[in-house]
Amino acid sequence: MKRNKLELFFPSLWLTGAISVCVSQPAWAQVIQITQVTEIRLETTENGLDLIVQTGNSSIAPLTQTRSGNTLLIELKNAQLKLPNGARDFRQNNPLPGINSIQVNQQSNSILITIVGTDTQPVAEVKTNPQGLLISLTKTEEMITEEEEIVIVATQETPPENSYAPPQEASVSRDGTSILNTPQDIDVVPGQVIQDQNNATVSESLRNVSGVTSGRVSTSSLSLTPVIRGFESSNILRNGLRDETQRFFGGITTNVERIEVLKGPASILFGQGNLGGTVNLVTKQPLSDPLYRIEFNAGQFNLIRPVIDLGGPLNSDRSILYRLASSYETSDTFQDFERIDRRFIVAPAISIQIAENTKITFEGEYLDAKTNGSGPELPAVGTAVRNPNGQLNIRTNLGEPSLTESESYVTRFAHRFEHQFNEQWSIKNEFLLALGYTPEETGNVFVLPVSLSSDDRTLTRLLADNPSQQTNYILNTSVVGNIQATSWMAHKIFFGIEYAYEENDDKIFFSNLDDIDIFNPVYSPDSVRNRFPFQDYYTTINSWGFYLQDQITFFDKLILVLGGRFDIAEQNFTDRLQEQNNIYRQDNVFSPRVGLIYKPIEIISLYASFGQSFEPVAGQSFTGEFFEPEQGTQYEVGVKAELIPDRLLATLAFYDLTRTNYIDQDPDNAGFQIQIGEQKSRGIELDIVGEILPGWNIIGYYSYTDATITDDKRANLVDNQLTNVPKHAAGVWTTYILQQGILQGLGFGMGVFFEGDQQGDLENTFVLPSYVRADAAIYYRRDQLNLAVNFKNLFDNRYFEGSRNDVRVIPGAPFSVVGTISWEF
């Protein structure tokens, strides 16, 4: 009954906001004219340097030019940076003799251009044209003291080179709302962090975010099942669109520009999904300036990984742009006999500026991955727990190296159509098709540990093969409108419709296999026998989503967010082995969102929010009971602050989450699942990311997570801690690159990551011990050359990343070294 009341209450709240818009309609004639800056670049001239700020053919807005000391300030009112890569500022140090720096920054409702002279004011000539603004700087040290006003045009550009400064807007917000103006925690792992840490997988990169662990898979895996705020999440997006294939084949970072993590429920934006949070992979986009980058990585365990990243205009007026990213990896691993035969990815993208306000982007991605000789996870006794027979070597392979192999292929195609009707209204149409394929017999053959005998050394095993096919496509159309209702109240309307189709064909076959001695493994590939089908499921999900949100700003200080989404999800579940288990069901769910933001000053926001989530669940229990949709509720309060405007962002969040109808393995009936009554997670998270000084970057976090079972049919589990969730975790990674002198370009990186004790299973029968891991790096970046050496797990600490159960504990990788050389031209 409580939920029904909420469903009636929050639509009424939104209706109140809608009525206020309608009442204010006569004042809509006073709309805000926003100038959008689409490109910023520097060009060398005979007399100095030109700063070119392009706005297309939009109207020129008035700009004030002010001189103070050795600084020239140009402020463009009612202007917005709208760069292709989502950059929030532009910075160039020492671009010209006599010029110390040039910066272009997004302010609240304006763009600020700051030009700082070395000893005196810079001499600048400002010109305007229908396409934007031209600022010509000359090589002189003359003093200019007079103040003047001038009419000029907008701005845009890429982030400072090698900077961790997050973008002003996160694409996961969908409506272009800035991170500061979003009433939920959004954390960003910039692409520069991924490069500096030499992270080949997304899971490796997610260790930089508070409240996130890799869960039940290794960070080296291409699979993604992160645990966020205590709950495992399958919400993996690609450029804001849900892609189920990303969970199994989405972990390569070659084509990733940055990673965004939206904490808490996101059903208002993306429909069905888990409560803990959402991971959005923002891919590399076409570039307006030429980029030709080749890279070669080599390191421990025979690692070889060449990479190319190309981009630029395809015609003279830069209306057609492209990007091409590709890599090929082959290596051994720290586990005996395991080998990555290949991880190949190629990702082309092309954008076409059809008209001044209309653009379409096409993207593709093809992934081909194959491994051989993989071993299973290790028993808890002998790794996380003391074994009277001794300590188990983490390199031990308890599988059948001559039998196990994995092969998978993924193809993705997407388009994004964007049109700006005017300065207030825009529309976006997005489509994504993803096809994942794991062939039968050779696609995914692995050894499954079953149990460890009482002698603490004999492991019972099964040989499994798991062919599968996945198809999903999603079509989303959304509209954003900015309306100045009165002089003190503005509305940002966001509404749309989304259709999604998911198809999953999943089979599992088991074969009996001889036991193995974990301390003296003797392989027995000839003992495979009695192959039998265990699972043969075919599932389809059709879903429609209709969403509407109003972001109301009062006096530029107070922001009220009211929204809701109605989803219709149809599921067809077919069990080819037991037809009596076939299920068809339809779920109709309304998901509300309420948020409040107060900004005492422009760079600080205090926020509070309420949201709900739902996730359709197909299947039934051992007793034949059909599963109900999983549901979740979150309350969150926090503060966000730009400690250094446009460069260093910090977020502090407090949250309370409740999840019901969670699905877990049935401990009493192998192969079946049960629905748990209720789980809660409460915690505190602190994140910081950005650039402290030119050349000095940092990303760090602390999290406290208390995730417990509060209601369960199994009474012995009540009050138990959830698995793979450390109560305390912290980490920091920082780099510094020398900016001048004979050692200019030399840099260093250092990171320390801590995770506290984690429960290894829901019964809380064993604990994964806390650990500290240290990483380091040395860089040399000069002109087009980039050299790097990364040291991972610097002190070779023994630790464990997560577990599935008491015979499937995941060891962390030991010490390794990776060298990188790249050339950009």
C-alpha cells in the first residue's frame, strides 16, 4: 500500500510543476537566447597567434572586455560551450612569447576567456564574423591600461591537455544538465586516468570510484558485473543507451573516452535496472582537428598490445568528421597455462553536419576475443582462509588447460541524430543494435568447481560449456526545452519515448570430470564423460518507456526536479528442457524522481533526492512460485563543489537504499533460485577528481558501505552482510608532469588502493581479508612522443578481489610491469 500511495503522490507533484509552467505561459516571450560555441582552436600567424572561437551561424551575443593588471578578460553573456567531446574548458600554457596562458571556461550563464600576459597585458585585437570570434595576439610587451567594451561571439574547445578535469555535463544525464545541477552522485573516470594507469579493461578503471567493486568477476575480465553501493548492477550503458551485451563483452577500454557512474536508481532515465547504480561508457567521438596516434604496449606475461587512434575532418569545411580506434592484444596471464590468444577491437565513427543546427553520427564496433587454458576461481580454504595443508599458490590452475577455451564475437551499430530547433528547443534520436555470439562447443568451455572435500585438498569439478546468443536494440527519442517563465523562474523540460528489445538464447551443458588435488594438480582430460544439458533458456523482453521531467530553477539558486517514467515490459521466458516452466508476464511500473538543489554560490550545490527502480525477473523457484519484479528505493543527500572552478570537482554523498525481491542462488536446490525479502544499504561516499595545478592531477575516494539482509525466508541470513562489499574502502591516484626546464615532460604517477574485509558468501562463513595495493608509473611526454612504464601491485601483495562462493574466490594479479611508447602526429 505504501508504494501505491507514492505512485499517486509523485505524479501529483509533477502536475503541480506543470501547472506552474502553464500559468506562466504568457511570459514565455522573454526567452533566453543561448549562443553555443562549437569549436576553439589556436593558429600561428606571422605576427603571433590567433584564438578562433566558432559558433557556427548563430547570432552574435554581446561580450564585455576588461583589462586588469596583466590579464585580459572577455565574458560572453548567455553562452554555452557545446563541444563534440563534452569538454568544459580550454587551456594552453605559454602559447606565445609574452603570453603566460590562455583559458576558456564555462561559467553559469556565460563563457569567460582569460588571457594572461607574462609581465604586462597582452595586446589583442578582437574581431567578429558570422561564424564567431577571432582574437589576434601579437608578440609584444606593451602596456595597455584602458578599459573598453566590445561585441563578440561564443566559445568551445577540448579539455586541458593531460588533465583529469571532468566534463561539465555527463552524457548519462541525457538532457545536458551539468553534474553540479544533478541531484544524484555522478562520478567520472576521465580518459586520461585510463591512459595514465594503463587500464586495458573497464573493471580496472572502476576501482577509481567510491562504493564500486568488481564483484564476482576479475578486473582483467571483459565481463562487467560491478557491485555499486552494495548491490550488483547489470546497468551497463553505451553513450546513454542500455546494452545487455556490455555485461559480457564490454570491458575493453580502447574505444572509451571516459566512464561515468550514476549512483542510485536511474529508472526515470533508462527504465528497468538495478538499484545500486549505472555505468555509462562514453565512446570516442569524431574530431574536428586531425589526430594520428599509434601506440605499442609490451610487458609482463608476454603482453603485446598495439593501438591506433585516428581522427579528423574528411572535407575542407569540417562538416564531415571521423574517428577510428583499434587494438589487438595477446598475452599469457599470471595463472598457469592460461593464454589470451587475441582481443581485437575496431571502432569506426563518422559525423555529418547536415545543416547549421543538424548533425548525425554513425558508430560501429566489432570485438573478437579468444582465450585458452583458463582455470577456475580458487577455494576459500587455502586462499582467504587458512588450510592445514598449506597456502594455495594463486597461480594454480585447477581446470583442464587442454580443454578449456573461450571465443566470443560482438557487433554493435549506433546512430545519433541531433537537431536544434532554436536556442530553446532541441531533439535527439538515438538507436543502438548489439549482437553477441558465443559458439557452441568452442565458445565458452570452462571448469566449474563444485565442492572441497573434508580433507581440504580434493576438489570436485564439472566441465561446462555455455554457448549463447544475444540480440538487443534500443530506440530513444527525447526533447529538451529551456523556458524562461519569469525573470526569476526558468524551466528545463525533458521528455521522450524509448523502445527496447532484448533476446537471449542461453544453454549450459555439464560433463562429469575427475576430482583434482588443489596442492598437486594432475590433469585428466580423458576423464570427461556423461555430457548432459543443464539449462536451455530462450528469453525475449519488449519494453516501452515514456518519461517526463521538469527542472525548475528559482532565482538561479534553487532547483526543483520533478519527473516520472512509465514502463511497460513484456517478457517471454521459454525453458526448452521443462516446458512447464515457460512464462509470459507483463509488468507496468511507474518510477518517480524528486530532487532539490540549493546553490549558495555558483560552484557549490547542496542536494537531496528520492528515486525508485525496478527490474523485471523471469523464472520461478524450486516450489514453482513465479518471481516478482525486483524493486528499489533510494534517499540521498549530498554536496558537490568545484574546489577549483572548472578543474577540480569534489562530491560528498549520504544514501539509504532498500531493495526487495532480490534473486539469489537457492542453497538447498542446486540450479534453482530464490527471492530474498529485503536488503538495505546505507553509506557515505567522497570523491575528488581533477587538476590541482598545471601538470598535477588527482582522482581519489573514500566510501563507507553498510549493506545487510534485513528480511529473508532463510532466518539464518537476516542481519548478514552482503557479499563483495567492503565496509571501508579508499583510494588515491595522482600524477605530476614537469611543465618547464630541461626535464619538461618528465612525470610520475603513484596510487594506493585499500579495501576492507569483505564477506565471501551470504551465509558469512568466510571473509576476504582487507588489503592495500600500490601502483606507480613513470612518464616522459615531449612534443609528439609519449613514453610510460607502469608498475602494478608494486609490492606484490597477495589479495583477493571477490568471490562467488566458498570454492570460487578470485585472486588479484601479482606484480607486473607494462611499458608504452606512442607517437602522435
